[in-house]
Amino acid sequence: MERIVVGMSGGVDSSVAALLLKRQGLDVIGVFMKNWDEKDENGVCTSTADWEDVQAVCRLIDIPFYAVNFEKEYQERVFSHFLSEYRKGRTPNPDVLCNREIKFKAFLEFAMKLGADKLATGHFVQTEIREGHPVLLRGADAKKDQSYFLYMLKEQQLQKAVFPVGAMTKAQVRDIAREHGLPVSDKKDSTGVCFIGERNFRNFLQNYLPTQPGDMRTEAGEKVGEHIGLSYYTPGQRKGLGIGGCGDGRSWFVLEKDLKNNVLVVGQGEDHPRLFSSHVEAVEPTWIAGGAPMAAGEAYRCTAKYRYRQADQQVTVRLEGDRLLVEADEPQRAVTPGQSVVFYQGELCLGGAIVEAVEQYQGKPDLLQR
RNA sequence: UGGGGUAUCGCCAAGCGGUAAGGCACGGGACUUUGACUCCCGCAUCGUAGGUUCAAAUCCUGCUACCCCAG
């Protein structure tokens, strides 16, 4: 009988994933991962409650369960990089790394040691074998599709992965959970950095990053406020600037981080032209199915997401050496260095890359024409 | 020092005798497996002390603060 380890978070999705596999008559083992050992702002270790939910669900559907700890791996492979990016003034996405390094590497290896053939999770994505190779497809529930977070996986990782709820909608998943009386059927979806959870992000970062106060200035150089350290802000951000009353009365947004002068450049209006860009240089491209889908130099058409849950954007991508030049048909708002741009061809998730540099929408040369 | 002006929520700002608009900021919530964005809700008795009036932020007087002009 095929043995499958299910990564269980204590949420509805992974609980239902385990349930479905069990009902298929497979040899299912539930495993809870603990990768972050710290109390939240209220001094409560939320992972404890999640672990209890996992146990309750596993007992109910009658599968064995374990907990593993990858705190060390998470620190070394995800969190250290996360902090180093912030120190450089960039805005990383720790969860895409977490999937590549922890869930589908360290944890996958652990599952294999338990004698598993496959590793299942509650992600809303689907896989398929095309021409003998596994590919990643969007989840059936467009509103919940999580392929954005899994674009860094490689074929070898995907090969071992199973996504039991990927073909369902969130509503269906909850229905199934209710039908079977799972105690987590109405549990709120978790958000926040994976394993670290929801918390005041600025306060959280302050535990790890130095504060280096400086000025907030307009493009013209007029000082309109003070910041606590450029690491604490990200392009397009509105909340937390604390500027009110001056200028034309509209809201202020972060336009740019001037690391050299430790100045946060801000501007007014959610439609400020400096907030938009069409050309992006992205690095560290990773492709799920083997190599790049386009030939070097070729202008390749596909769609892309510059952030999770963004509607598909039509883009032209060109591979130049080890970097990618991405031109969007429509100007994109607040594309951010350190974040990921993920590519799709229809339902197929091709892979993605890390935004390195952004060229402003107006008055810049066409990257793809060079 | 003389003359003039202004004082309304953290900031900007309506109100001009009838019982405090709005924007920004901020707080809370929603949304969300990153960070952001977005949406919803909340948020002042009017510098101070008196007076006039049925009724004052709105009129009068004193005080205080700030600004401008003069010198």
C-alpha cells in the first residue's frame, strides 16, 4: 500500500487533505512541523493550539501522527536570508523559500525516511504529468490558487508531491470538513509569514533589524517626515508613514528607498506616476519543468503575477544570460525588489524569478528593444 | 513698545447666532499562507476667563499664545 506523509498545519486544508487520502485507503501519516519557537505578542505560542488541532484531526480520521522540528533549518535556510534581504533594503518573500527549502526539501526528506512514497500538503495547486514530466498547475479555486508560492519547486520535488485539495474550491473543502465533523472546519484561514504567523510586522522586524532613522522627502527634496530605517518600508506602502496635513491633502506613499542617503522618497496620491513601472529586471529564474521555456533572446509571451493573488498580467519576457527582462503590457504598480514575479502559460505555472531592479514607467528606454 | 491679524481633532481645513463638514494621520476590523495595496468602521464641543442671548465655535470684554507691519 502506498504510504503518504501529510504535512499538517492544523488548518482545514491540510486536515481535509489527510482525510481524503485516508478515505482512498492509503497508508497516511500526519506530520506537524514546528519551525519557529516564539511566543506571539500576547505571549501565546499559537503553534501549540495548531498542534492540538492536528492531533484531534488525526485521531478522528484514525491516522498516526508526529511532530517534527525544523527550527534550525528554517533559521539557516530561510530566515537568515530573509533578514539579509531586509538589511539590503529589499522586501523578501520568505514563504517561497520556505516551500523550496523546508516543506519540499527538509520535510520531504523526513517523509522519505518514514518510508513514504509521496508527500501531501493542503496547498491549492494541481499537478499533472506532461510528456513524462510533472508540471505545476494553478489550483482549481482561482481565488485560492497558491502556485505563486510554489514556483521555486523543481521537477524532482514536484514528483513526490500530492495536493489532494488542489482540484477543489475552498468552500468544498470546508463542506467536506463539516460533513466529517472535523474540529477545524470553521477555523479561520491562517495568514502571515508561514510558521511565524500573524503579528505586527514592524515590531517583529525590530527584534532583528537595527533602526537607522532618516528623512522622508518628496521627489523635490522637501522633508515631510522621518523614518525609522529604510528596511521597515516597502515601495507602494501607505500605512505607517505618519505624514498628514501637508501637500495637497492626499495620502502619501513610498516611492523609493534611497539607501545611499538613507532617505525614504515619498509622494502623494495612489496613482503617482513613480509608483508604476513596465520594465523589470529579474534574477535567479527557476523553471519547474527543466530549462527555460524560451530561447535566449526570444521575446516570449505569457502572463505573470508580480504578487500573490494579483490578476494575470500580460507580459513579454526575454532571457538574457542568467537574468530576465520582463515587460508588462500594462504598467504595474509598486513592483518591489526582492519579491517574486511568477510566470504562467494558461493554467500552467512555468516558474518565476526575483525582482532585482525596476525601471520607471515613463521616459525609460525599452529594455526589450536593446 | 505702538498698530493690525489669527487662535476649531496629531496635521490641513469648513463653519459667520441655532446646537462641530471633509481630507490626511492614527486606531480597530475585513481581505490575505510574504511584504504591501484595497475595503469597512471609529475618531474634537471649538486657546482661556467672563458677558450678551431662549440659544454662541460663531457677538462683546479681559487674559494667554502665535503671526505680520512699524520702529
